[in-house]
Amino acid sequence: MVKSGLASPLFLCKYPQENITIQRVVAKQADTLQQTARIRLAAGKGRSMRRKEEIEAYAENLFLPITQKHGFELVDVEYVKEAGSWYLRVYIDKEGGIAVDDCEVVSREADPILDTDDCIEESYILEVSSPGLGRPLKKDKDFARSIGEEVEVRLFRAVEGCKEYTGLLNAYDKTTVTLMMEDEKTLVLERSNIALIRLALDFYKQDNDSLILYCFVKSG
């Protein structure tokens, strides 16, 4: 959510590419619109929540009952700063995939609560979207959802002379991740040594993996 003194423009985008591509397109559109309309951003005046973790925890508690109400899964919440702007990103999913209307429903239900609580000190843009291609696996529920899927792994320290692996996610626990390799051998990796693990990109799968983004730039 970016607070301004103008009516609320709306961006609805669908791209069968990576998350970062969508984010850049929307950010560019929003920046252009703000510059043209001379929107002056105003920071929230409510209780200060400076820590990223606190804001993400607040947002997760807010969006979880909303997504559950509509039969969606709250995949992840993140609060990040990119190109000088703060983004509150909410990723949702459901069986069969998320549609633009689903993202809009969630955003519009959360919006008045965000306004009332006014817990985030700085200006920000609220984005509600499907998980998209190539999202990192962060939480245990991400790993559970991805069992049997092909994943890409990058390591801090080389294992068997290599720092990058691709294989099927076979198992996981609190300390390790197990991959099934092409030769049907298993590879056990320490989670503490994993710099990045994500679903392998498959550009031939577009219908289910297309990113649906609902970006709401709201007036104050």
C-alpha cells in the first residue's frame, strides 16, 4: 500500500515468467504514475514497527484468517525494500491455482484493517500474488509442499566438489535436505550449508506456474 492523496489506481498483471520480472514491471508502472500525478507519499502515523520480522509477523497474523476464510493457502509474507520503495508482499495459493480475482478479494479485505491499525511507519506498496516460478523454499511447509518436485540448490561450501545441484526433493528435516539425483542415488545436504533452494524453473509449464499479481496503490 502506498498512501497518497489521490484515488486508488489498480494494476492487474499476468506473466508466465519469474517473480522478479513481474515486480519490476509493476514498480515501473507505479513510479511513472506517481511521477505524472505528482503523488506525495506520506508515512503512516501509527505505532512504529521498524523491524522487518515484526512487520512480517503482523502481516501473517492479519492475512492468515482472511486466506483461510476463502479456502486459500498463505504461502509466505515478506517485507522488503527495493529501489527506494518498501513492498509488503503476500503470496497465496489454492488447488488449481490462484486467479486475479482471488488476489483482489484478499487485498480488499485486508486493506481497511491495515488502514485502521496503521502499524507500518513508512510508506509501502501492498502486493498480493500467487507464489510464481522459482520461489525459494524457506519454511517447513514449503518443503512439505515440494516433496517429489525438482529443485535447484546452491551451497555455501562445495559438497563432493560442487556448489550447485538439481534433483528431486526426496526428504527433509530440521537439519538436512535429501535429494534424489538422476542416477537414483540420494544426496544429503546440511540445511545450514544451503544458500538457496528453490523449485527448478520449467518454462514449458505456464498455465499452473504463471504469476498472478495484484498490486494496490491506495489513497490515504
